[in-house]
Amino acid sequence: MTNKNKKKMIPIILIPARLNSSRLKKKLLRNINGKPIIIRVAKLAESLKIGDVIVGTDSKEILNICKQNKIKSVLTKKTHLSGTDRVHEVYKSLKKSYDVIVNLQGDLPVFEKKMFSQLIELFNDNSVEIGSAVCDLTGNELSDSNVVKAIVKLNKSKNGFAVDFKRSVEFNINVYHHIGIYAFKPNALEKFVNLPQSDNEKKRSLEQMRALDHEMKIKLTKVSNAPPSVDTIEDLRRIRLHFKKNNL
């Protein structure tokens, strides 16, 4: 049920930043037009003026670079299995409470404020525990198993509760490109990290299936496009070219 007496949400953006990455070594420290990726992401998040921004990292190297660039940062355990676990550790260390915790990936150096605004707006619906975003599939994404698909029936406001998440689908009705950005109510984050991994989570390598399989409600909002992530050296070259062309 939507909350008619809307209160102003107090959000926080937490950026999990693990040093080691499988496909692109130390990718968050890779340079884009003079600045490491993690600094690009954190500075852009700060520029939105949505709320506090903190980087949580397992690396003193990343921690020191954040401090040099006046980015708030917290050193976390190295043993976390996921970014969500790292976000939870950072949140538990804070002495201030927030209404919404946004988990922003550290490899997304380009994104728009509107996506965050829509994400936070989802929590005016009291039944929402987790929020995320989708956009239309493009090109050959329907058959690309690297692109996670969300199955959701959107309402007139282009929002709806997730029914399923898959890497491969045999239909294209109510199927969208899932964008890996999440927002949590604090109690929902606490609940999520304490749940056991579900069979679907393990089989599909999709962390969000843990929430669905334990009947947590994930509401999705549709945005115009997916922010580009840096996963490979080719991604990095494209992003560098984008920043160079736009003098960013």
C-alpha cells in the first residue's frame, strides 16, 4: 500500500569496493581521464546531492586513494562473499540511521540522478523491502546470458514487483534488462544478509534470488537505459573514450 503521507526519505549511498576482480585486475583503481574508477563513481554520487556517500573497501590502497580525494571510506573485512555483505558491515558501523540504503556498484562511472530518485521514490510504498531498476532490452540482449533479465509486470507508473530473475528466457513478454543497483530498508538489509543462500541463487549465480525465494518483496522501477559498467578491458576503453570525447 502506498503511503499517502509521504515523508522525505533520508537515503545513504554505500559503494562496496573490493580490490580483486576476476575479469579485470584491480579494476576500481584503473584510470579514466586522470581519476581512478572508484573516485569517478563516488564523486558523481556525491554530486547528485541525494545523501551521504561512503565507500566500503577491503583494500588499504583504495581506502588511501579515497582519503586523498576526500571521499568518506571505511575499511571492511576481506572475507565478504558479496557487495551486499560489505554494505551491511559499513551500515552497522555508522552512528546515524537512514531510511533507505542504496548499494551502488563501484564500477559504474556513468549514471543519472533520475535513476536514484525513482529508486528512492519506490519506498513511499510501505510494502517495499528492496528496490531495484530495469530498462528495455536492446539488440541481442534477450539471448545474452551475461545480461540478467527481470520478469515484472509494470503498472502505469512503470513500477512493479519482481516475479523472477533469469539469465536465459524463452519469451519476451514482461521481460526487462535488470540493472544491478539495489536499495534496502535498513531492516530488510539486516534480514537479507542473515538469510541462507537459496538453491536458485546458487544455480543462477544471482544474489537477488535469495530475497525472492524467501518471499521478500523487490519493487522495480523502469529507467531509460542501463548505466555502462566496467567489467573488461574493452569496457574500460569505451568508457575512457566517452570521458575523453565529453571532456569529463
